[in-house]
Amino acid sequence: MKKNIVLCLFTVLILSCASRREAASTIATSYMNSITAGDLKTHLTIVASDEMEGRDTGSKGQKTAGNYLISQYKKNGIPFPKGAVDYYQKVPAQFMNQKYDEKLPDSENIWAFIEGSEKPNEIVVVSAHYDHVGIKNGEIYNGADDDGSGTVALLEIGQAFAKAKKEGHGPKRSILILHMTGEEHGLHGSRFYAENPLFPLANTITDVNIDMIGRRDEFHTDSNYVYLIGSDYLSTDLFNLCEEVNQKYVHLNIDYKYNDRKDPNRFYYRSDHYNFAKNGIPSVFLFNGTHADYHKPTDKVAKIEFDALAKRTQYAFVIAWELANRQNRPVVDKDGK
């Protein structure tokens, strides 16, 4: 009799746990689906318009783009982080010109914040750079894919988390959204944040970095893929999480071509996640690869595949969602080399 009671209780417990997991999955899916191709197109049509003049670091056009980003965070009720005085982390020209002396002016990282409900002092960073290369020989380099696509992905990810929080399903850990400046000139904005973090780097559990996710490259005949770079360099947990949530939610083909440490492109070292990873923070870089319009004035909104952009943005969202809500942060069990 006692054995039967114990068995029944065990069965009830298993079913209850399974039910909670299913409910949690349904909740995540509903907010993931709030990220749409239409909204991304609306944002990108503005962010990568001629009005933004190619968003060169510290330029009038970049500042205009920054004003638009901030207006959207305000519209969605997403504040700047606690401890900050506004949505800007100012990056002085002196700092950006230390390495190459390109005569860059003062610029700004832009940040927004969704505070966690249970572990607010643990931070998941979601990053993308919002600068591009400006105007050359009278032609505007709009940078729709590089990195307008990542820039607007952050807007949608922020909106999805804000909606979840408003409806009582906010993340357990805090989400710091970081639009980086100066990436095109040497990862300056992310380097500045890493050297002047608003929150201790020891409390930053992961960086999910997005740089170019709106197109396809020559190696893929369809756009149902994404390159993941760096997810396994520092943490087996992060690698497993990225694989698991892909199978659970979005079903992209994950391509690890550029994750090879011997790859001559060295993309792992060429986007903003690297300034987190080199400080021992597990990081993953989402990327669609290069294409014929890379760093050319032809990188325009009309060439973006918005369904692909939406699906990859949804993937970045559920990676961040799982990181924010799992019981344990990713364990650093590798040296990154």
C-alpha cells in the first residue's frame, strides 16, 4: 500500500513538473511571436534611411538614429538602467582615438533595462552596434544589414521582454540592452563598457551579441540558418542552451563554420561580444555571414529578408529568455582558447 502511495505521489510530481515546463514554453513562445517581420521592417526603414547618413561614429546621423532608438524604449515603457542618469553611456573621443587616432568625435552607447524579478543583480546583456561607416565620396552607406538588422532586433527583443514583464512574466534576471558605438572603428563602444561597466562584470552572466542577421550569404541557398560563434568557447552550458532552445522554439539550421578557431576570417574577434568574452563572460555571436553588399552603399533595406530577420531575432530572444530564467547561470568551464 505504501509503495503504491509513493508511486502515485511520484507520478503526480512528474506530471506536475512536465505541466509547468509546458506552460513556461507556451509563455515564452507567445512573447517570441510578438517579434514580427513587419515591426522590424518599420524600424529598419527608419534606422537605415538616408536621414541617418550612414550612422558614422559620433556623427549627426548616428545621434539621430540614437534618438529614434530611445524614443522607442520610452514608448514601450523601458527605462534606462538603475545607476545611470539617462539612456546614454558617453564614450569620449579621447578614449576612441587612443588606438588609431582617427579623429573620432565624442559618441555614446545607448542602454535600456528590464529589471529581473528574482535575481535582479545578475545581468544578461543583449548587444548590437548601431554605428556604420557614414558617407564616402558623396554616397550614403546605409548599413541596413550591418548592423541595422541587429539594432532593430534589440528594439523588438526589448519590447517582447517589456510586454512579458507588464503581464506578470518578467525575466528572473535583469536584461541590459546595449547599442554599441564605434564598432566599425575597432569595437570601441563595447571596450569602453567592459572597462567602465555599469554593473560588475562578475554579475554579467552572458552577452548575446547580434551583428548582421538580415541577409543570406553565398554558402546558403535559403535563409533558414544562422551562424553561431563562440557559444562553446567558455561554457559548455551556453553551447547546450543555444542548441536546446533552437530545437524547442525556432528550428534554424545552426552553422558553426565560423566558430572554427582556425577560420581565417576570425569573426569571433571582430564584433562586440569579444570585449565580454575576453573578460571571461560566456558570449554568443549571431551572424548571417558576409555578402556582396558588405560595407558598400548597396547594403540597403530593400535587400533585407525580413522573415529571416524575424526568425533570427526570435532565436536571440529565446536564448536571452532562457538565460534570464534558468535556475543557474552558465558555468565557465573552458579557458576560451
